[in-house]
Amino acid sequence: MQKCILLLLLAVSANAFSSSILIHMDNDQKNHLKAYGIAYWTLERGVEIKWLLNYRGGSFLIPYIQEVEDECLVRGVNYEIVADGQANAMLDQIASPSQNMDAVALQKAPKIAVYSPPNSQPWDDAVTLVLTYAEIPYDILYDEEILRGDLTDYDWLHLHHEDFTGQYGKFYRHYKHMPWYQEEVRTNEEMAQRLGFLKVSEMKLVVSKTIKSYVANGGFLFAMCAATDTYDIALAAEGVDICERMYDGDPANNNINSLLDYKRTFAFKDFTLVEDPYHYEFSDIDVTETRNISMASDYFTLFDFSAKWDPVPSMLCQNHTRVIKGFMGQTTAYNKDLLKPEVLIMGENKTANEARYIHGEYGNGTWTFYSGHDPEDYRHAVGDPPTDLNLYPNSPGYRLILNNVLFPAAKKKKQKT
């Protein structure tokens, strides 16, 4: 009842003022990240907003509601009040065929899930860190919840920095005596046993396939760092034991690379697994060890898509700059030669032949992979302190994450080919 009354009041307020709130997302915005939180907060209250693609950095146009303006003030988000005449002129400009812009209706706040171990902290993962900072609510799911079917309740799923191959991040050589590593192994083995699996790798495979079905049925999947390549590796290695004795109690199969089935993966093909169990690398998908790029020159560039003809990648690439500062991770960047031909590259370092931000469709849903660990921590190491996003409220690297969070709210518009 309370929510219905609030929505009624909001509708009356919007009609009474006949004006709009423009949250601009160009270089004049003092807190880009919290602006996404305002957009989500507004959608939660049943108010449709417009995402103005390529207009002042991907601005949001919201019917004037006093509560929205108050929330902008509280959260420190810059905005402008525009009269109906101004708003209509703006929308006319955006609609012009001569302009690479579009206005996409955002209709409903997506329900968000993060696949993450129950003992992880928000700062362990860039997505949970920025969701918390932007004040966008999310639920934590893990293997048990995935396998009992809880994913059907959610519109958007993020994969925490998980190793879906069952090799615990290949941290064994350096961290096998650390309490956190031993706790991770114990927790996963107990979970696998409780759910009826003989091995953690077998459990992670079924989880991976369940997530794949979720995408096929219309879900939106987003993943970063090692969750991206290990997810595809797990799918390709179905029926193959790629884990050595220290990870699952028995040796891996012989000739594992000849047994992979790349037809099962989302993004990658023809990759070769690193068979050494002590080597902190999964495959040649990642280029961390072979790249020759200094921190000072480590950047990648976003593609400039047609907002009217390619609205999906346009939404995912909205930003106030097209050049993004690079950042490392266990999976730093993808070897472009190992991408399937249908994969859409949205961000790349062309000189180094690296893809950093990629997207694709599967069934009725989509997936997006973003390499690296933390857009504002260049070389994040185990045990490093959390990034304080109060110091980076305009981070273009973090904006890419939040584009993905809002993407499922868009009114479905068939992408032109």
C-alpha cells in the first residue's frame, strides 16, 4: 500500500511540474558512479527514464520529481532542471538521422545477483565494490542457490572472481599454507559433498551449465577477470579431468588439450591450457605473461558504435571518454586471435592485439566479459587494501560495469543487423 501511495504521489508531482531532471554524464558531472545509483533508485520507484545515448556522455532524462532532485543533492550528483520545451528540443536533436545519438527508455530496475562465496568481502570484487558505492542493491548467490534454481528470480548475474575449473585459482604453489586458501578449499569441498558431487570441478561444471541455460533463457551475464576465461574453459573441458592431484585427489587426463570442445564456449576458441599445476595461469587466452606494455602506456579504446543501429553495444560503452586506463588481473586481457568470429569487441588495445571488453549473444540472453581485476588498482595483489571509490567518483573503467547493470532495464529494441 505504501509503495502504491508513493507512486501516485510521484506521478502527481511529475504532472504538476511539466519539466525534467537531466543528469548529465559528461566531464561536468562530479560523481558519475552515484548517478547510476540515482537512475536505479528512480526505476525502483516505477518511474520510466530515458538514457540519452551519446548525448553528453550518456545522460539520463527523468520526469521532474522532487524526491529525485532531493536524492541527487543527498548523493552529490550534478543535475539540471529543463523545461518541457528544452527537453523536446533535446530529444528532437537526438532523434535526427544526422546525429549518432538515441534515447532509450529504461523501464524497470533489474533484479541483480552476484555469484560470490559467502565469506567474500565487497572489496574483493570490483562489481560488488561499485554496486555498494552506487547504492544499488544486490543479492549474493553461490553454488547451492544456483543449483536449486534461484537464478530464475534475477535479471542480471555477475560472476565474482571465481575459478570454474576447480583449481582454486591455481594459487596452490604460493598460497597453499595460507589460512584463507585452506578455508576456500574446505568450504568448496564440503559444498560439493553436500550437493552430491565427488569433486569440486564436477560441481563447478554443473553450475557453469546452469548459468549457460540462464543466459539462453534471456538472462544477462557479466563477468570480470579470471571468471571469464575459466568459465569458458570449464565448458570446453566437460568430461575431461584437467585438475591435477593437489586439486582433486587424482591425476589429470593425458593430452587434455586434444580433448577440449570449443563449440560449448561463449567467447573463446582454439586455446591451449597450461598443464603445469604450479603455474599461475590457466591458458593462452590471457596475455598477462606475454604482453610488453608499461603501466604508463597501458590503455584501451572503446569502439564508437551507432546508437540508432547498434543500441546494445552503444549502451554498454557509454562514457565521458573513449580511452580507458588499463588495469591488470589474473586475466588481464584476451588474445584477440582466440576469440570466436561472432564475438563483438567493444574495447581493445589494437597495437598489442588485445581485447579488453567483449560481448555476445546466446539464445535469448547476452554475456559480457571485461578483463582485469580493478579499474582503479593497476596491479591488485592478494591482501591489498580495498579501493576507496570516494577517490574515483568519475572512473571511466568503473562506468563500464554500471552500464551493464542498467542495460537489462532497457525497453527491448531489436538490434539491427
